[in-house]
Amino acid sequence: MFLNYLKQKLTNLNINIRLRTLLTVLFVVQVTGVVSLVSYLYYRSQRQTIEQTAHQLTEEVATQVSTHLNHYLTLPHQVLALNKAAIETGEVDPANHTQLERQFWQQLQIFTLSPSAISFSSPEGEFIDIVQDKNGIMISKGQYFLGELKGTAPGNRNYYLLDESGNRTTLIKYFPNWDVRKRPWYQEAVKLNKQTWATIYPIAGLPLASLAAVTPVYSQGEFQGVLCSEMLLSDISLFLAELDFSANGQAFIIDRLGNIVATSTQEQPFVENIDGEVLIRLEATQSKDWLTRTVAQKLEQKWNNLSSIQEQKFIAFQTRQNYHKINHLPRSKTPPKIQEIKLNKSSLFSIRPRLFSPKYFVRVVPYQDEYGLDWLIAVVIPETDYMGEINAIIYRTIAGAGLALICSIFICIFVTKLMTNPILNLRDAMDKFSRSLQLDINIPLTPVLEVKQLKTSFLEMANQLNLSFDEAQELNKQLAESERNTADFLNAVPVGVGIHNSVGKLIYLNQEAKRLLGDDIVPHTTEAELIPAYQIYIADTDKPYPSEELPVLYALRGEPAIRDNIMLKRNGVNIYLEVRSTPIFNSEQEITHALVVFQDITLRREAEKVLINYNQELEDEIEKRTQKLQQEIEERHKIEADLRANQERFNSLCDAIPGVIFSCVLKKEGGLNFEFVSREIEKIYEVKVADFLENSDDYLWAYISPEDAIGYEQALMKSAETLEKFSYEWRMTTPSGQQKWLQVNSQPQRRENGEICWSGIILDISDRKRIEIALRQREIELRQVNQQLKQLSRTDPLTQIANRGYFETYLQQEWQRSIREKYPLSVILLDVDYFKRYNDTYGHPAGDYCLKQIAQSLKKSVQRPADLVARYGGEEFVIILVNTDEKGAVHLAEKIRREIQNLNIPHQASEVSDRVTVSIGISTTIPTSETQPDRLIKQADEALYSAKQQGRDRYILAEFV
């Protein structure tokens, strides 16, 4: 059936194809098709073999990873079990840090693979841990250090370097105000009250991830604290990277939320957010590695919820490596829920299988343990690692196919030439016979049987054609005799007769036709050339008769036609003709000729003209009488049409305007009646136009907001009294419950009957109002933020008093005011005595707390609003006293010195007192335009220096120069 369909299509094509070309093309197509099919089947079989190999290899690798995890992750829990048993049996005292230190040290020496840190935390916040720094985070790689917090938390968490024997050597670092009870792993152990895995967390604010095994410890039913055994996930990544199973393959582990746990690319499980302030978990779909990211996306596409993967899965997919922009990570101001930080899948590249795109095989294996771990192990192998040999075979196959194709072309050319030469000779002989009808035909001999048979058939056909030619000559003689008889008959007919052939050429005229036309047949005249040749016009005009209206054309289209408006001009005489045309059909209903018969109707036309003149006079009289009436009717129709057009334009304009065009009237008896509203009322009030016009007053007051109804009525009455423009904005609630803002603008007019009519427009301004409200709210928020920023820019972050920048601005301001008012201005500059020694003795946190206490004491001592207390730098403070002379400044300085002394802040390193004291410098002047405030500060600083030189814990008054 298909071959019949193909044969029909080829025979219908209007193209010429050489036989030699056709045979060559068919032969070449067959050879090429067979070679291509064999190559493709071999290629498919090899890819299936690769897929089977990948299936087995991924299963082996996944099993190897699971086995390693079982061993690696069991060790931390074994260490916990040992330490928990030792504490519960009393073998180890959790309050004895020295004993715990030795216990943890020895265990890390035994369990070298895992864990990397062991710790114990008491309910009071005491903490001790031994850590092997495998990544060189705080010390040299591979060394050990101890972390300890003694006493009740919060406190200083000190880190000590350990020597080869596990003994403490030097303090390398400390964290102030640290409380282990706020750590997530501690809280999870207490909350779950069982041995478990804590949530993965970063180490020391770095992208390195740690996994902690934790358990609460009880002794005789009393809670003793939490044991913790930590391990680095980078060790798992290192193991995955060392697996040698594929040149470009990968293995990685993710949790059920899609976050990376470990990967053979050794990409870190934590990354900084866009602000660089918060470390967040890295989702596999956001990985920088293309293959990791692609496989994770494929898993999410196949299983929307990764928790649904409860058994081993093996998938294969095709894709091209392509790089697309990954969405930014969230800023720190967004809620830190890692599971909500998702990539926009529309911004990621899609995995589109394409022909010849590389294929990837993935095996996903769930991994779970008795302590709550629930991970997925993914092993990926690219097909390209095994395709090198297959591609080489394909290239060799293509080269062989090309060589075979070239050889087949040469062979085909030779064979087709041998087959087609006799056929071409026969074609040339037939062509010669068709031109000369000669039987002298010389066709070479050929071994092809079909060609021989074709030659015999051709000779017989030529003989038959010669016989038929003799018979045709005899028939032509008989036909000529018949034509002469027909011509004699037509010449005897008293009407003109003309015959046209099928293409419209005039081939015959009888004697009457020649007399009327005044000429014989014009040679080569077609129907379009008859008009100028025989001077054919439209009756009673000088216009040539339209060629398309000639009756002969209708007959050539198969339609009979009659025309009596044809006129001939002969020697100044007009001859009117009536012409009839009839089509002549052959046996196959095809038009062969058109017969045209015409006669002279000049006398008939003259009689008709007389009758027409009489009728015309009668019609003119009737026309005169009806003309006036017709004009009046036309004017009335024109006015009505103009009115309808104006109404239609007005309605179209109203519908196009984005608002309600209206006309309403305030009746004398009261009530507002709408005479016209545009269709926009249906969109705003959600009612039909007819319903609104019928009960307009009810709709208006029923939906208006009660808060705006009184104002609306007052504005309406005022416009009615003053005839001023009525403009108002109000709220309304539609029948569907929508809240809208509307605005009306209209102009009132007083009618002759005293009623007030408003014409105007009602606009829906809901969107504008919402924008205005949002802008006002945004403006309030910006003012608050600006106020906070302004306050922060003026405040010292540690002491919460004015900073030096604001002090200098305020001093300049008060200096100018003092110049105008001519009142004294004093500055007190004070410094904490031996504050560096205080920091060295008690630590920087204690030093910061001391400065805060002194700052609060200064604020209490300075009571006037115009005076300013500021931190000048380090342990120095400065006070501006407005409108204060030397006596007032000295009095306040002494008061400040005593108040700070009475704080009783211990200072064992001071050479002046066992408490914290201050030295003070005072400077006072009445500012003038010739002096600068810098001089006042310099005098106070020199006085402060003198106070220190004279023994500290005192004030010195400077003389302003």
C-alpha cells in the first residue's frame, strides 16, 4: 500500500529526471542505508553494554561508601559509650578536669580515624575538650589543643596548646562570654535525652562542617552533663575523592533536604550568604560543580520529595554541559531557614536529552543508622569515560562507508550507461520520425530483451501512422465540399452571421454581415480588436463599446447573450444592431466556436425615440411636482442621521473614557436623580446601567462609607448654593465586598425650572490611594531609620555616650553660640589612670566593662541638657560645659573624680590606689571670632598631662592663652 502511494506521488511530480541519474541515486541510497543501519545497531549495542557495566560499578562503589560510613560513624558513638559508662560507674569524676583531660587525650591517641574532638559539658556551663586540629584551623595541622571553661558560664573559653605528652604549654586563644549551654548540640542532647547525632554545624565560623555525636550523662539519677564526640565531614569528602572508579565520575552525600554533607569534589557544606555575614548550608542544586548540581536537579525533578527514596534507585539521563547563572543566596536579614533557600528552577538550565548528548548513570542509595542519620549516597559515572573505543569504531565505519559509496557510484555509472544507451538511441529515432514521418530508422542492436521488444513495437506503430495519414487526406476532401455547401446556405440568410473560434478569433462572415460591417474579415482579428476594426460604439454615444460586454465573450464562456445597444458608424450614418451570440459545443461539451447573429434595427430605434420623448415630458412634469416634497424628506432624514451619529460618537467617547460620565439632577422635592451614566458604572458599582438609573439615589447612599457620607452631602449642597465646581473623594464598598476610592469632578448648572444639574466624571482612584498610603508609610519608616542611623552615628558603640565625631560637631556649634551670646565655655578632659595595666591584669572584657561604668557615672554627674559627655578616644572622656565659668568647671571636676573613686572598681596594678581613679584637665574661656575651639581642647590636654605628671588622681585648671 505504501509503495502504491509512493508511486502515485512520484508520477504526479512535474519534474524531469534522467533515467541514468535515477538508477545511480537509488543504488547509492541503498548502499548508504545498509552501512548506516549496521553502524547504528553496533553503536546501540555498545551503549547498552556500557549501561550494564555502569549499573554494576555504581552498585559496588555505593556499597563501598556505605561500608566506610558504617565504620567511620560508629567510632564516635563507641567513644561516647566508653566515657558515659566510666562516669556512670564512678570510674571517672566529671568534676575533675585533669582526669577528663587525660581520658580524652588517650582516646584520641587510640581512635586516630575518628573522632577529631571529645568534650564534656556540665549543667553549670563548665566545659573541657581535647581536639586534634586535622585541618590547621587554629594551630599547625595534626597538633592537639585543649579547650576549657572553668566556673559558671558565661565565661572565658581558653585554648591551650598540648605537647606530645598531652600536657598544656601556652594559651593560644580565648573566647569571652562563652556559654556551652547555648550551643545547639548541647541543647539537642538535653532535649532528646538520648544518645544521638546533633545537627551539622560550621567550625569556628568557617565553612568547614562538623558532625557531633552527643549523649546526656546521669549518675544515680542526677544529670551530670553532656558528652560530645565530634568528627569532620571533610574526612568523608577526602575518602570519596580517593575512590578510583571513574575518570570523571563523582560520589557525594546529601541529606533529605538536599543539603551537601560530603562530596568527592571536596566542596564545603557551608557557604556565606550574599552579605558574607551568615554561614548557611549549601544545597546540592546550588553547588558550583556542574555535575553535582545537575544530578541534584535531576533527583528533584524525578522525586519532588527526597524523603520518598527508601531503596536503591538507578537512573540514566542525557544532557549537555551548560553554565547558567545561579540565583543569589539570601541576605542575612531574611529568616535563616536553610530549607527555604531554594533555587528558582526557571533560572536553571534544563536537562534536555539530545541525539549524541553524553549520558550519565546515577545510583542513589539511602543510608540510615540507629542514631538518627538519614542520608542519600549518590554515585555518578559519565558514559564518556567508556566511549573512546566506540567512537573510534564509528569513525572507521564512516570512512569505510564513504569508500564503498565512491566505488558504488563508479560501478553504477558504468552499469546504467550500458543499460540506457540503447534506450537513448530509440528515443532519437522516435524524435526523427515525429518530425519527418520517414520509416528509414536505424536502431543499433542491443542484448536487452525489453529494448528489442520496444524497437519492434515502434516499427509497427510507424506503419499504422502512415496508413492513417492517407485516410486523413481523403476525409479532408469531403470536409472541404461540406464547407462550401454551408457557406452558400449562410449567405442566403437575411441576417448577419459571424463565427469565432475557441480563442475568440473571427474566422467567418456571411454576405449580409459583410454589408452591415462594410468590410470583409480583418486578418488576425480577435474579440478585443473588433471594436476599432469595425467602429463599434455604444448606441447614441461616441464611446467605443466595452470589449468585455461583447456578446461573443459571453458565448466563449458558455453563456448565450443578447445586446441591442450596439451602434456602427458608416460614412456618417449610424447603424443600430441587435446582436445574439450562442456557444457551440463538441461531443465532450467543450466550446469549439461562438456563433454571432446580428440584424439592422435602425427603423425600430427611431420609433422608440418618438415614444420615449412623449414619456419623458410626462415624467418631467411629475418630477417637478414631487421634487419639493423629496427635498423636505431628505432634509429631515439628514437631521435625524446627524442626531444618531452624534449620539453614537458620544456613547463611544463615554465608553472609551476610564471613568463614569454622568448627568444628575437635584430635584426640588429632594433626592438626587441620575439622568445618564456611562457603562463604566457597571465596573465600579457592579450593577447594570438600567438598574442604577432606576434606583440611583439608593445605590449612591447605600454603598458610600459612613465616614464620607456627611462630607459628600455637605460638598454637594455647597456646590448647589454657589454653583461652584463639585469635587470630592470618598470610599465605598461594592456588593462583592471590594473597598474602592472614588473621585467626582463636575460642573453645576441651574435649569429654567430651578433644578440644579451636574455634568461630570467619576473616577476610580483606588490604585492611586493605595500608592499614597504606601508612600506615607514608607516615609514614616524612612524617618525612623534615619533617626536611628543619626543616633548611631553620634554614639560610641561601647559606652553608649556621644562619640568623638559628634563631640567635635557639638563643640563647634556651642563655640559659635558662645561668640554670639558672649558667655563662658568650659571643657573637662579626663583619662583613666594606668588603664593599660588594668587590661593586662583583668582582660579586655573587664576593661570594656570598666569604661561602661565610668561613662554611666559621668552621665549621672552632668545634669544639664545643654552639657555633653563624650568618649574622646580609648580610655579618655571629654565634657562640654555650656555657660560655665572656671569655678563651676572645677566643682564638677572634683565631683566626677569622687564619684568614679566611689565606684570601687578594683585596680591592683595601679600605683595610685587600689581602685580605679582618673586624672582631669580643665580649660575655660569666653570664645571670640579671633580664637578657635582647637585651642580650648589643647589647653585642657596640657592640663591633663600636668595632672598625670603631678601624681595622677587629681585635676589641673589650665590658663587659657
